[in-house]
Amino acid sequence: MIIYKNYFDKLDKIRSGEISLKENVKYFLKAIEEKKSLNAFNFVFADDALKNAEIVERKIKEGNHGKLAGMVIAIKDVLAYKDKPLTCSSNILRNFISVYNATAIRKIIDEDAIIIGKTNCDEFAMGSSNENSAFGNVLNPVNNSYVPGGSSGGSAVAVAAGLCDVSLGTDTGGSIRQPASFCGIYGLKPTYGRVSRLGLTAFASSFDSIGPFANNIEDIALVLQIISGKDEMDSTSADKDVPDFTSLPDINYKPVIGIPKEYFGEGLDKEVRQLIDNKINEIKSKGFEIKNISLPNTEYSIATYYILTTAEASSNLARFDGARYGYRHKDSSSLKQMYELSRTEGFGAEVKRRIMLGTYVLSAGYYDAYYRKAQKVRRLLKNDFDNAFKQVDLILTPTSPFPAFKVGEKSNDPLAMYLSDIYTTSANLAGIPGISIPIGKNSNGLPVGMQIMANQFEEKKLLQFGKYLQTQT
Ligand code: GLN
């Protein structure tokens, strides 16, 4: 077992010869094999990874390597990686092969990262427990009878179980932050538009973002740095300067931290609350100003999220019709029947539920009552954050109202499942960045995460404060 603190430490050790990159990749491949029962990976690229390890190790020795040279990364199976399967953990894309690289993937490859495999997730990123996957459940490495969270469950587990250095996930309503909290690691959802969505299979296009999971803040910052930036191929990517996320000096200013009362009400697990309260007190004792604030429209966030994202999903997933991509029902008697049977057999239950909900809220007669109204509420939620960020730099909340739950516990109760995103969907509705930071374990030994949100394009404040907390513990 090779020990390194973060990527920079690893790079030093590769340079000095203390670590052989090839041995390091072999170590991860062995760990993936040994922990196969966690089901974190849909595909492992052993041969490519070993070959690239040799090439990159040489580049490092010669001093002409990229900024992620030797970082071993796993990517969620909703991201396009050229000539590799792209299934979105769905039967409808079971045999689909990517014809190009997602921009985020191209960028990490250009910087000499080593992609070790594609991770399991909820089908089309719809879910909170990784129980909606055509590749089967993913298990929480801390305790195998619990879920790892979702939808980026495989990506979180890949890092938490030591199967890679860093992973990429996607977050539409919490799918990076919630599994990071359930698995006891760091996970960051960037500002909407910070990272190009080209090659990210769309679930809800106005919510989706790509972001990293890691064991430490430095790696989160570095990977965010690489994948960020305007992309001519994604008109929703932001034309904003990307600050140097990796220079994280020990905090030289004291951000004002807001605690929104709406995130500490009914439904919040007692032990989670206790751990968060302890952390807040600790921060206060270090001289940070803590302000009680209100985000008054919070109670509408889940309803708004599930109206708007299902509407967008029903439109985005219309392209999977058996004619163009992936699975096609072979012996149908008409075109209509081919569409029907391909979709009936190709999609899982949760995806069908969302398509039906979304079609309903967009249909004539209901559009005004649901979709249009939800758009208006989205604006109110954004206004809440705009007002809050006039008073505070950061907003601190629990990531999820409870720690990981048992496999099967909520899988037959969609509403209960949806409530696990009660604290995370608002950041996607408002387009702001959020990070989940591990802060401890409950009496069952299950990890608990704390969420910190910042205003749009202020990821650096999250990283700086995250670094401060990391140093404290
Ligand atoms: N769990 C939420 C959902 O099911 C969030 C999913 C996500 O962020 N991709 O929609």
C-alpha cells in the first residue's frame, strides 16, 4: 500500500522514484478486483490504464507532463469517453459506444490523467441510492448493508474504497454532494456553466453539472481547475475567468457564514444535527462570524425541482426511441410499436416515472399550473440566495437530512427517496456551487457530511474554507 497525502505529494514521489506509477495502477486494479462486490464500476480499462501508466511515468521523468500526470481517475458512466461504452447504467444504451470525448474528459486526458474505468450510477442519473441501475446496486464501503447514495454512487465508492485517486460525477440535484456525504469524502458541484456539459448525457439540461470527488481538498481544487472554462461547443458554458483554484493559502480572511433556519427543521436526523451543531460551534470559537439567515422559499424546492427536472428529462430522453441509439425491439409490426416496445423494455421504472411526470407537467392544460409556476418559484428561490449572499459569504447546512440508509429501505417509496435531496436541490435550482465536506460519523459508524454553498462562480471561497476545515481536522 502506497501512502500519499494528495496528488502533489504523489507526483513528488513518482519523480523521486518512491512510487512507480505502473505499480500504483496495478494496486488500484487489484483493489477493484478485490472489492468487486461493491459494484462500483460498470467498466474497467485495465490494459489502457497500464499502458498509459508507462507513457505518463516516462513523461514525468522527462519533465514534459501534464498537470494531472499520473492521477488515476474513474468517470461516471454518463460521460462520453471515445471508443468506450456509454450506458448511463441503462439497458437502452447497453451496447452504445461513444464516438467522441466529453470536453471534461478530453481536458483530463490532455493533462495526462489515467482513466481507470467508468463507474456505476443510477439510470440516467435519476436516483439517490444507486438502486436504479441496470448494472445492479452499489454498496456503501463503510457498511455493505447501506446504500452509497446517488446518483453518482459508483464514483463516490471508487474514491471512498480506495479504488482510484479521484472520480468525476454529475450533480443535477445533489448527485455529487449526497453520495460524498454518505461515503465520507469530499464532493463538489461547480456553478452551473463553470464546466462544459458537452458529452454529459443530458438529464435536466438547466441543472446538470460535472464535478469531482476526492479524499482531500487539494485534489478537488486541481481537477476543478482543469475541467472548468468556456467551451465553444456548449453555449451554456460560462465565459468567465477561471481563477487559480489550486493556490489555497491558509485562510487569510474570515468569511461570514450564514446558517439558514429552514435547513434545520423537521426531518433532520438528531445525530446529524448534533454533528453539524458541534462543527458550527467549533467554527464560531475560531472567530468566524456566524449569522442566522432565512431562505424563505426552501420548502418549495423539492416540488419545484421535481417538476422542472422531469419536464426537461421527458424532453431529453425522447431521443432514445430505438431508431437512433442503443436498444431496439426487434420484431415489432409498426414504427409506433417499435418505439413503444424499445422504450418499455429499455428504460427502468424510475426513468419511466420521470418521463411520465415530465410529460404531464408539460401537457396542455397543466403547463401553466405546474411548469410555468415552477419556473416562477425557481426565480424566487434564486432571489432568496441573492439576498442571503448580500449578508454572508458562505452558507452552511447539512448535506443530507440523514446518513446513508439501508439497501431497500426507501426503494419502494419514491417520495421518501426524493426527500433525501431536500438540502441539495436548491443549489441546482439557483445555479450556485456547493461542496460536501466529511465531518464525522454517527453512532453506527456512518459518515456525515456538511454542505457549504457560495454565490455563483465563487468556488474558490468554498475551497479555501474547505482547506481550512481540512487543516483543522
Ligand atoms: N437524487 C436526485 C434525483 O433523483 C438528484 C439526481 C442528480 O443529481 N443527478 O433527481
